[in-house]
Amino acid sequence: MNSPAGGARSERRDLAGPTTAARSLTAPTAPEEGRPPHPTIWGLTPHQLHDRFWASRGVCVVRPLDAQPPVRARTSLYLLIDSEALVLFDPPGGTSRPAEFGLAYVHTLSRDGAPHGSRERVVTDAHGRFVRFERVYDRPHARRSSRVALTPSATVAAAWRSGGGWGAVRRATLRSGRHTLERTGAVYDGRAAWEVAAFARELVRRWIDPSQSVGRAMPAGAAWRDRDADVHPAARMVGPVWIGRGRTADAATMIVGPAVLWDDPAHRPAVEPFPSDAPPRAPAAAPTTALPIAPQRADRRRYFAAKRAMDVVLSLLALAVTLPLYPLIALAIVLEDGLPVFFVHRRETRDRREFPCLKFRSMRRNADRMKAGLRARNRADGPQFFVDRDPRLTRVGWVLRRFRIDEWPQFFNVLAGHMSLVGPRPSPFAENQFCPAWRQTRLSVRPGITGLWQVSRTRAIGSDFQEWIRYDLEYVERASLWLDLRILARTFVAVFRR
């Protein structure tokens, strides 16, 4: 997926979905004259789906200056959010606990893997031929948060809907009745097409039985379809899938979820009223899925806690042993090539946050200018750069690289929580634009000083990038303390052999 050589012009086109083939399943279509600005599923826009999802949980969504009446839930609990916000989180202690007090401010933190504040680009050459996919994230790479509120008071909800803002809400409540809670969830901007697409995929995962709130939704194996959709019984649905009106799926069709096949714009159904007066039905069985079952969250939390404890203990021991050598290493670097002693480079860690990755400087101060003249000797494919007997290395730097001494300062990164002892190689933003699926996986964990790729790669010409992808994915899928200890042992053996 390298860019073509020479001076070919490249073109970038924004997409709302990850691939052109999958766009119709996940991404909103362009608005049509006389049509709503977003696509619909079962006649409902993403905002209407959002409100009905919360209504199915007994929560009435209220927006300021909303011209449409809110969807009335069967309980008297109100969710106060901004006009264009779409939020998904687990209410504290279920939907009944906020009734114990007058108002709960809930700060929802967006920490999942959804592409919030990002867009996918297709890069083409001068002839319009595909070059690569590229995802661009909003900067700075920080966790986004959104303040919403839960209240059982119709008076407070009315104050919010009147457009008076949080000041009107506070004036309608007693200070002693306000509480602030923090919940991990997802926050989406309903004005951005790519965020609406991400919201739809996450909603498909969360909402097991939409038929409770949407009369047109009918079960079809692992999918929910519009009652007028033409879905063959032999069609394969892998994972949760929603199918809208006017869509067809014959016997040869296979759709991998989570996915939304929006209503055909020419056959959008009318919006049916929310069945607020209908007696509750027994929940339908959750659709079956052929997707691999992820490890239990509790097990993952225990693993990450144990891994963090191991990182801190071993990093402190490593610094206790290596810190006395730092003055000698610094002196050798300065005597050969002057200051600075350390090389600091911005890399991305878990959840796409950037951090300063520390190293002892092993290259000459003009290494960046020398790199342009060495590109013809590059033996690595993909975004990497590797040449034999790299002339940019100083003599001291060659020794530091040979025995991986240049990476010792990264023990401070581990103590700061930027890195782990074991994990994928820390990469900068530019390198992480290659291979979207791989990028999302490797940025779900902290990068490591060493990792499975570092101890397993062959450096074969033309296969280094493929090995990088393979071993990063394998590490994330097999992550365990035992695997971490094995990788550390193999790293020590490799260093001492040298």
C-alpha cells in the first residue's frame, strides 16, 4: 500500500465508512431534496433511534428548544442532552437510582474504539487509481467528554427544554439535590456523517431487541429487518445486522455486522408512533451471532491490572540497575556528536493519545536531512525505514542500538503509563494511517518497549510490514501475562547473545 513512486498527484476523498464496499451498510447517504438530512432505518432517523433506544430503557430524552415532542417513556426519568448530541452509556445503578435525588450530572467519557472526531480518506493517484485508506483524527488526541443530566423532575426537564441552559436547570433544583457522576460511554456529534455511522454501529451492538420500541422491526435470524424487507431465509447474517425497508438479501447474501442497511431512500416508510400505551412484551431472544466471543471484561480488567503492576515493579528494578550508567552513556554521546543526549519523538498510545517517547540519541544531528538520500536503499516495506549499515548512526549509537541500550529511558515512559514493557511497537501518527483495521487493534493496548514482532520478525525483504501486522494482531488476540513473560525472556536472550 505504498504511494506510487515519482511525482504522481494524490487525491483524498472523505468517506463516512471504512470501505467503499461497506459504505451502504454503515454510512449515511447524502441528503435528497425533500428528504431528512440523515438516512433512516424503519423510517427513523439516527436521532429518533437514539430517543427510542433510551425510551425502551425507561428514559425520556429532552433537548433544548426541540420542536418535536419527546418520546414518552414508561417511567418518569428524563435525560437532558444537547441538541445534536447522541450519547450511549450505562446509567448509574440502572435507570431507577437517579430518582433518589433531584438531579444527577453525568460526565460521559468517550474511551471506546469508535472513530469519534475522525474520518476515512481514500487516497488515489493522478489517474484515479486506489493507493490506500487513510484515517485522520481530530487533534489533540484527548478523551472527549460530554455533560448530560438525569432527573425525575418534569419541572427541571421543562426548564432545560425551554432553552435556558444549565443555569435554568440549576435554578430549578436545590444544591443539596445535585450530584455529579462519571460514566464511561460514547459521545457522538449528530451533525457529522462519520460519527452518525459510528453511533449506528454501536447502537446495533447494544440494542438487543429494537422491536420493543419500533413496530416495523422483525427478527430474522441474527438480524432485525423491516417487515417489508425481502430477506431470504438462507441469507447469512454474521453478528447483529439491521435491514431497512426496500432492501433485499437473497440466499447468496452474507452481511457481517454490526451493520445497518438503511432504508431505500425511494421507499422510506412513514414514522410510526412509539408504543408508549401498549403493554410491555416479553423481550425477544437475542439474535445469534457467529462472531468470536471476546474475553470477559472482568478477566480483561484483572489482566490489565496485573500487567500494570508487573510493569511498575520491573521498570523500577531496571532503572535501579541502569541509572548509574546514564552519565557514562551521556558522556559518550556528547563527546562524539554533541548535544542533545536524548531523542524525544511524539508517538501514539492507547486510545490514540500522544506522548513523548524517550530514547538515547543514536543518530547524527542531521539524520533527517540524510534520510532523503537513503530512500533508494530502504529494505522495509510499508511506512518503515530500514537500511543496512545505516550511515546516520554514530559509533556510540551503533553500540546502543546493538544492545538496545537506546531504549532504556523508555522505562520512564512505562512508569508514566504511556507504555508497557510488552506491547506493539510505539508508532507516530503518520505510520498509524496505514491499514485501518490493524491500527485500531494495535491502539487498543499500550505500546511496549519490546513485543512479539520485535522478537519474531525475519527482516525478509518485502515482508516486514506484513509481519508487523501479523504479530501485532496475534499479540492483542493472545494477550496474557504468560505471553508477556515469554516475550521478555526471548528479548533478554537475544540481547545477551549479541
